[in-house]
Amino acid sequence: MALSGPRLSPKRGKPTALVVLLHGYGSDGDDLIGLAEPLSQLLPGAQFVAPNAPMACPGARFMWFAIAALDPAAMHKGVLTAAPALKAFIDGELLRLGLGSDRLALIGFSQGTMLALHLSLSGLKPAAVVGFSGVLTGSGEAEPKADLPPYFLAHGSADQVIPPDALFATASALGQAGARVQWHLAPGIGHGIDDRGLALAGNFLQLAFDKRLAAAGPASTV
């Protein structure tokens, strides 16, 4: 099944970057494409797209894979199943726009973050990855690599869906693999995206696309 979803064209000129927004469980692309407008103020040349996951979610909209429990091993199987179709969609978008993966950024929320992290560790080489309220599912995925992108991770301190400890576990695993990681813990925020985190993500992506952001180095809070 070919993926599709809402888009936002560049504020000016032809696309010079592609930003793919990956929604969470029970949601759809319309839920995340709203992030594109504020981000486009910092990234006026970016084409934004928020594909809908291919599976219908019981009692809701879409899901990338079914979740019976927040078990990392089970979730990783789901990530592995969902990743090929998403990778094919992203490759097609880059080809259509005439862009290389060095002009690609992935932004995920929850289940979408799991996929964004996996893709960046398994062959896709984006300029940067932003993960909101997610977790790295594959315990063996973050092996030392020399060409990992920089990462920005954000999580609510009051998240009761994916505990905030997931932020630190993921940042630690990526850092041990050699990636540069910035992170933001949003005080009092649940399973969602706060304005401060979104603003920091926009600044992060602007620096990454301008090649002013080091990919390697220790994890740091912002």
C-alpha cells in the first residue's frame, strides 16, 4: 500500500529540504502537519509531508504497527515490519524533489519516533532526527557508527504513556553509539509536544540543514 498524507509547500522557491513528520499510534498525518507552519518560519525552503500510517487502528485512525503492551522487543518487531514501506515512501519523495538524504529531516512523535530512530540507524542517512515522546526499541541497533546524524529528543516529564526515563535511555544509547544528542525534558507535560520543545526542534533543524551542527559529541540538555 502506497503511503500518502497532507503536505505543506515551501514558503519560497523550490524545495531545498524535505521534512517528514511521523505521527503516533491512533493518529494520522493531519495531526502532525500542523507543526509544519511554525517550523516553516525557520525552514522556508522545506517541503513538509506527514504520511498516514498504512494500518487502520481499532477505534481510532491509523497506526504503524499494533501495540499490545509497551514491551521493547514486541515494539521492535512492529518497527521492523513498518519500516520498509516508510523507507520506500521517503526515497520516492526525495527522488521526486531531486534531493539527497543530506537534505532530509525526520520528525517523529511516539510511535513515529520509534520509526524515525530505526531508519536513521539502519541505512537511511538524514541530516537530522527529531523525536518527541518516543523510545529506541532495538537494544542492539545503536551500535557505534561514524556517520550517525545529530538527534534532538524531547519528552514530557508527566508522560504516562511512554515514561520520561525513555528519553534518557534513548539519549544514552545514541550517545554511546557516537551520535550527538540534544534533549529537552518538558516540565509538567504529558504525552504531547510543548511549545518550547517545538521551538528548540526548529532551531536544531535550521542549524542541521545549514551544516552548523556537529553530529558527534556528548549528549546535552537544551
